[in-house]
Amino acid sequence: MTLEVQDIVLGYGDTPVIRGLSFRLEEGEIGCLLGASGCGKTTALRAIAGFEAIDQGEILVGGRRVSQPGRQMAPEKRNVGMVFQDNALFPHLNVADNIAFGLGRMSRDKRQAKIRQLTDLTGLSALEQRFPDELSGGQQQRVALARALAPEPSVLLMDEPFSNLDTGLRRRMGEEIRGVLKARNTTTLLVTHDQQEAFALADRVGLLKDGRMLQWDTPYQMYHRPASRYVAAFTGRGSYLSARVENEQLIHALGRSPLPEQRPVGQEVALLIRPDDVKPATQGVTAQVVARQFQGADILYRLRLESNEEVSALFPSHDDFDVHSSIQIELEADHLVLFPVDQASESSALVSQSDQ
């Protein structure tokens, strides 16, 4: 079913937490609310689940209004499932009984069929009789997902679902769980602070800051066409070059580019450069290698241009250049993103995060 959040506002006392949040998920879509700690993403999730009352706006599940000011449907009547950050499995119940916990008055045969269906789907068939303390972190996560899916919720909510897993397992679980959700055509909303996790799982991502939605878009569009410098910094590493508009072209330290949008001749702008926009070239602009990070399949370089500006570049690891060496590079970008030079940079506090 669809999930619609329309201009919701809520807070605690005089402290606003969510300020006019709106977005929509179509049936079977996976959405993600992304943002730093304290941005309001978990509060928004709790409001959708029915654990928090809203002061303005409305929330609809499948076209049915479940929250509005002064009136909200109880959580258990919304047909909304939730996977909590700590999985919240019952330690005294085995895998099968944990999954079956929310099936209520379903007949024994139907309940067993449902358990078999979900353990097959989540790769838990051989583990039905094990207890939570006998399972790995990834297996516990799959049990929590199967239990949430068992009552066939209209919408599934996931609160930082992989925060307790190591990096490698998080990526693997992300792929597996996206496959399960798509196989079930389950409309899903998760929250995370991890940009890579959001991009890997979600069809649509919303970046929140101070309770406001800065951009609601596909991961591709959010990365390549960020709406602000804050969005650009949060969603990946980037550098800025000074650029000038001349005769429908953009002049910058990496050469000339077609002007992506109408701008006054002579206007100064800041050009966003992503690491994958820079390529090695046989005849290009000269750059000096200032630093490098070997990352296995890739090497991340920091390059200084003749203008004394610096850009990051991500090359395949067979393009192996030493620090202090001079190389030839070119700009190869499908989308050029421009910001006003006088726009206050919001990215400085996010540099360490975007480097991750």
C-alpha cells in the first residue's frame, strides 16, 4: 500500500522536532529517511508507527488516515510492522516461535505454512529450532524481519536496522533484505545515518536536517544533482572549483564545459566535482598527486591543479600514481552542478562523514 506523510509537525513542549515533513511512497517502494543524529528521522518513524502524536498535517496508509492533530489510530490497528534497532527478539522463544508471535488466532496449519514460507524467504529454514543467543547478528536480523513480515503489514518500518552489525555484514544484509522486501512487494521505510546504506537499499531517499526535508529523490539524483551544499556533502565526497560563465560555456581549472543551465555572462559560480567525475587523460590538464588512499579495486587521490585548487579523484587501482608525481586529467561528468559562490558552505562539518 502507499504511505503518505503530508506536512507533519511535532515537537516536545516548546522544542520543535519535525517541521513540515512531506513525502510519498508508492506500493512496493523502499524509502529511507537519512540524516545525522538528532535530525528527527526516528521521531518521524515513530509518528508513522503511531507512537508519537502529530501537531499538524496528516499521515495516510493506503489512503486511510491514521494520524491527524488530536486524533490518531492506535499502533496495533494501523497494519504497520516495525523492525527495531536492537531486533527485540524474545530470548525464550526459538526462531519459529519468534516469527509466529504476531500471527494471533491463525490456525496451526496456516501458521506453520507461514513460518515455512518466511524461513525459506529469509534463509532460516535450517534454524527454526534455534534460540536467539545461538544465532549470529545477521541471522537475528533476518528473524526480526521475518517476524515483522509475518502479519503481512501494509507498510514496514525499520529503525537503523543494521547499526549493530559490522561493515561487511551490513552490506551483505542490505542486499539480502532488499531482495526479500522486493519479493514481497512490501512498502518499506527505514531510517539511517549511513549514506551508503541508504543508497544501497532505497528507491527514494529523503535527507533531513533540523526536522526539515532538504531533498526527497532517487539515490542517483541526490548524489549527482544535490539541492544544496549540505546535501552534496552528506551524500558523498566532493570538491569545488571556481568557475565563470562565458559565451554559454563554463570556464574552470579543468577546462571548458557546456553551461548546464542559463546563467548571466561573467557570473562567478562554484562547480561541484565528484571523485568519479575526474578521469586520467593522455592530453588533459596537469595535476600533482598530493595524497592517495589505496582501496583495493580503486585508489582515491587528492590532486592539486595549476590554479592551486584541489580535487579528489577515484581511479581504478591499475591507474597507479605516486605522491608528488604529475599526471594528466580531464573532467568527464554527465551532470554539472553549480552553486552561488556567496552561498555559505554548509559542508565543513560533514567532511569527515563524506569521506567514509
